[in-house]
Amino acid sequence: MTKKEVQRRVLQCGKPLGSRLFTWDEKTRTFSSHESYLVIDFMGIGNCNFETGFDCTFETGPGCTFKTGSRCVVVRRRDVYEVIEFTGQKIKLNSWGIKGFVVLSE
């Protein structure tokens, strides 16, 4: 996916986010921005990485990785209802329909 394609999928206040306001690394499929109030629609796009600050909400499909700041939670509601609070650990959610997660080593 090119940066131009990413730009069409990232909105701020209903308009595409300016290309200078985010970075996209095609090789690692990593999106990063310091902007607030973004709507990111990567439906059908897997294995992407997002770097976030605090107080973030993401609704994702499979194969997503997030590096988060403080006060972030995972709300899992498509297959099971579950809320997971982060404590600075790197985790991987269990498979579809199975609550819980495993802690990954760095």
C-alpha cells in the first residue's frame, strides 16, 4: 500500500489527513502520526503496525500490532466481549472466540 493509498484511508474531521501529518513505511507497514481525532479505515488490510499515544481507541481486524502509551485498553467485542488493560506488556490476543491473551517476550 502506498502513502497515497494510506492517505485516502485516514481521515481527520472527515477529510483526508495531509501527507505531511503522518508517516507510512511500506516495508514494515507502519503508520505513525502525532495528530489527534483520526479515523483510520484499514478494512481488508492486514499485518500493519500503528504507534499511539494515550487515550486511544482502535477497532481492528486480525494481524494488527500496536505500540501504545499509557492508559490504553483493548476492547474485544466481535467474537467475545472482553476488556484488557495494559501494564506495559507486549501481548497477543487468543484466537477467534477464545478470551484472553499471552504475554510475549521482547
